[in-house]
Amino acid sequence: MTITEHIDALEAAGRGLADAAAQAGPDAEVPTCPGWRVRDLLRHTAMVHRWATTLVAEARTSYHPGDGETTLDGEELLAHFREGHARLVATLRAAPESLECWTFLPAPSPLAFWARRQAHETTVHRADAESALRGGPGPVDPAVAVDGVDELLGAFHSGERSRVRPEEPRTLRLRATDTGDVWTVRLTPAEPPRTERGARGPADTELSGPADRLYLTLWNRLPADAVTVSGDPDLARLWRETSAIT
């Protein structure tokens, strides 16, 4: 996906999040984030959006902690979220490709990093807001979902902080049945996961399903049975128990 496509995805996801939050109401429980209500989700995501906006707009080249979560509630909180989301979208669209600022994952450029990271931050939290509704999380554009799996595996779970470590070497395969994308994830006790594109060699476990269901399942926003699990179910269980991003 291009930077422009990531920003478009961020814009659509933020609007969808706000719409779902408005429909559910601030006191509704968020099943995908145990202990949270919709107001907690809005406060958190609004804080992240404003933090990212400051880093990009002010071209900060070192970590900046941000201003914390608002105490607003109800319609004022929803308006606060919408305003911050719109500012982030506008800031990213106006930023030069030569932008230099702090990032925390590998990326082609700081602007590419923030556009992609906020697109997926907001898409996943849109699913959280929709989980507060009767129908649960709605569909995600397949291209966004595939890119999100790439980010999750190739950025978050390629570093030492990944806790997905089996007791012995294992191989996990992920297959998006609607787009044809396949990932092979090599897991070992001592090193972070190593992901290759394509179906290379045998796998102990395969998770397969539409790209968006696979994406949200890997982010633990859908139950394990949202996709088809073939082979050893313990490896799928290991992912669910240890893959949370902290």
C-alpha cells in the first residue's frame, strides 16, 4: 500500500470507529478489550491520534510521551475524538515525504511508518468499537488486511520483544483464501519469529480464511474459530496467549 492509501484507510477507519461508538454509547462494554467501555476506547485512541499528530507536525526526532487521556465523556468525548482524528489525517496528508521524526518500527520512511501504523491502529480499534454492537466487527478491505498481517509479522513480531516462542521449533502457516496471500512463520524458543512470504515447506499448523478474518484473528479481535485451523491447535493457542502487543 502507498502512503496515500494508508491515510485513506486511516480516514475511513476513524469515521467507522466514531460511528460505531456513537451507536453503542459510551457506557457499552467492549468485548475485545476486557474491562474497557466505549469511553475508554475513545479516550485511548484520541490520545494516540494526538500523540502521533504532534510527532509528525512538529517533526520531533526523539520520543515524546504525549499529553495523556482526556476526561471528557459523552458527546464531548465523541467530538474530541473526531476532531483529533481529522487533525491526524490532515497532518499526514500535508507532511513532506522527506519528513524526519521519531518512529518505533522499521519502515521505508517516517511518513510511511506513521501513515501505516495509524491506519492499522485505527482499523483494529474500529473493530473494537464494532464489537460493542450486536453484529460484532465488520469487514476490512482485503488490501488493508493483507498489509496489516505484513505489519504485524514483519514489524511487531520480527523483534526481540515478541513473546511467541514455542518450546521447540515449529512452523505456522497463514493463508488468506480470498487474496491468495500466504505467510510461513518460523518459530523457535530462542529467537523472534521469522516470516517468509509463500508456502515454503511443511507446516505444523495452518490458519486460513478471508484476509480480514485472518487479520482480526491474529490481532486477537476475533475468536480462533473465525478462521480454519488445520494441524496442531496448540500452536494457534500459543499465538493467542503470547502475541499481544504491549
